[in-house]
Amino acid sequence: MFQPLNLAYIAAVTPSRWEIKIADENIDIFEFEEADLVGITAFTSNINRAYAIARMYREKKIKVIMGGIHSSMLPDEALQYADTVVTGEGEGIWKQVIEDFENNRLLPRYNGPRIDLSRTQIIPRRDLLHPNYFWNSVQTSRGCPFNCNFCSVSRYLGQEYRQRRAADVLDELGKIKDEHITFIDDNLIGHSPESRNRAIELFEGMIGRGLRKKMWMQASINVADDENVIRLAAQAGCMYVFIGFETLNKKTLQEMKKGINLKIGIENYKRVVDKFHKYGIGVLGSFVIGNDYETPGYYRELADFLVNSGMDSVQVSILTPLPGTDLMDQLQKEGRLIYQDLPEDWDKYRFSYVVHRPRGVEESTIYAGNNYIKNKIYSFPFYQYRLLNSAYRIKNPANIYAIYKLNQALKKSWQSSHYYKSFIPLHNTDSDLSSK
């Protein structure tokens, strides 16, 4: 539903003498077209499709360059399917890549430097993106000082929180005609007084310039510490916020290295939600199941919490070790991966498959627990109760509608999952859940 900006950023730093087309299989089915040079980006879950397209072009002697997070984490693998692999941030090295291609001296590997975003004013080529996206994506920062064990952002983009100047972001927003904006930063507010002040400057600028945008953002749980930031975000048009709550288990948070969640405290999750509701902003809460020693009783506890927490929509994912994460390194070392026929098995690494052997919980129990949780939050009367509760608390009709549509999309995603059809209504005993 929101634009991927990776290739649009690369297009923005490509010399004007080149004619560029971006093919996007999120929207259209790809068909072979002649080209002088092909650049491909992909996540882990769809990297095999990227490899198939690369093979298609290389068979016709057309050079293929691969980049993106998966290729950056596993460049040796990617290089088996491409002529060249660009790791890291491509904007800072792309000019050299193009010059080397034009002079027939293309190297197999390039490493893009981390960009000083405060000095860079690259605007992605949105004119090349498919017009069917509802949300216009905007990136204002890169990097994360946290090092959660299941996340590869800090290894990919660094632990320094690099941010664009608020004035530059506001200028870019002013050039986007559509009103719906997604801030795709992993954390728009940041983690320091400086980053928080920049967020305030950004929101005040959106208000002062009368940009009239409707947007959503991602933030850490500690953003609720500053009601002024939340108030300004609401006035700037924030409809809802994505927050990684992750789990109700303190020990699991410790293993995830989610220090900020431990500091705020699981007992304060609901208070965080209430802070956003006070200003009419909805909350999309993210949780991860499939951790060691989870029990059927925990899944029931989580389902009850999600119904009564006030969270307006919920993303429940199955713990997935991705390349470049501490979690992947640990599970590979311990020999606990289930799907190891790589790269063929990468399509299972999409947050809906149990791809490793957790300690103290069966694979079937995790799938049953996932179905149990989602059946409860999307079934009568709990689904209707959650939506009515959101409407009562948020009060803003546009934001309420956005939350409703988000719930419908998440529900549809669950119903399209590979394990949904195996769901059998569960009773109220743990044995029913664990035997499914």
C-alpha cells in the first residue's frame, strides 16, 4: 500500500543521459523488456524471484546489478546470480558504477558508503513509481542505535541515527501533491533530544506551512514520554503510529535486547496506547510469537490482552531469523534452522512460517496459537468491540476509517496465510491448543 523508494532513489542519482524504467511486481506482472543495464532489489522473502529475473537477463548477455538488504547481508550468494553486487547505500557509489559500466570495467563488488543525510538532498524519482500506491513514502532518517536480535537495520544502515534537516523534508513534502504520506523511517521520532527536537520542528513545519497531510509513522515505545510530540504529530495529520511492543514476557524482551521496552515496562503498554488516543491517534501494535518456551496459556493471555489493551490494530508475526541478524547467527550456530536449503528456502522467511526449532514449544502449537489469537481479535463480538472502542477513543472520523481499513487488510492477510485453513475452533483448555 505504500511506495518502495529504493529504486526511485537510485534513479534520482542516475545520469540524465540514461532512460529509466522501474518495473514493480507489487503492482504489475513483470514481462521481459530489452535493456542495456538491469538493477534489481529484493527482500529475503522474494529474493528467489529476483534471482529468476536476473537469470533471464544474463542469459541474453545483459548485465545485472543487485542491491538491497538481502544482497548486502549475503553478497557472495547474490553474486552467483548477478554480474555485480552493490552493498550498503547505493546513492553514494552509483555514479561510479555507471561510469565503470559505460567504460566496460564493471567490478563484481561495490560498497556504498553511509550517507550524511544532513548534507544530502536527493529526492526519489516518484514519477517513475506506479501511481496505484495509496501512501506516498517519505524517508527522513536512517540507522538505529538499538540492536534488537531479530533486526538487521543496525547492521545494514549502522547504529548512528542519521537524519535529514526538517526544512529539507518539508520542502519534499510540499512537492507531493497527494495528501497521504507514510514516513518509512524505522523510528521517525528518534532516540535523543536532538532527534526529538527535529521531529518537533518537522511537525510544526507541517502545521505552519499548511501542508494538510494525512500520515502514519513508526516509533519506539518511549515516544509516549513526551506528550508534546504526540500532540504536534496529531495536529500535523498523524492518523496512526506503528509501535513494536513485541511480547508480554519480560525474559523474552531481554533475549530480544528490547531494552527500551523493558525500561517503559510491560505493565505500561496500555498507558502508552492511551497517550496516543488522547490526541486522536490510533495505535498499530506489533507482536512476535514463536519465541522459546511460549505456552498455550501465553497465547490465550496475549489474545485477551489484545482485545482489552485498546490497541486499534495488531500485527502478530512469527519470529523469523533474517540474514544479518544476531538471531540468525545464533540459530545457525546452534543448528536450529528448519529450512536450510538456501537460497530456495528463502521464500519461507516471511514472518508467517516457523523456520527454526524454538526451545520448549512445538511448531504446531505456534501455528495454532497464531490462529487462536487472530480468530479471537477478528471474531464476533471481540472484533466489533475493538472497532467500537477505537471509535469512542479516537473520535476523528478519518482516523477511525483508516484504522478500520487497516484491520480489514490485516485480517485478509491472515485469511490468506498458508496455515489459516488448518484452523479448528479451540476450546478453553491448554491441551486443545497444544494438540492442534
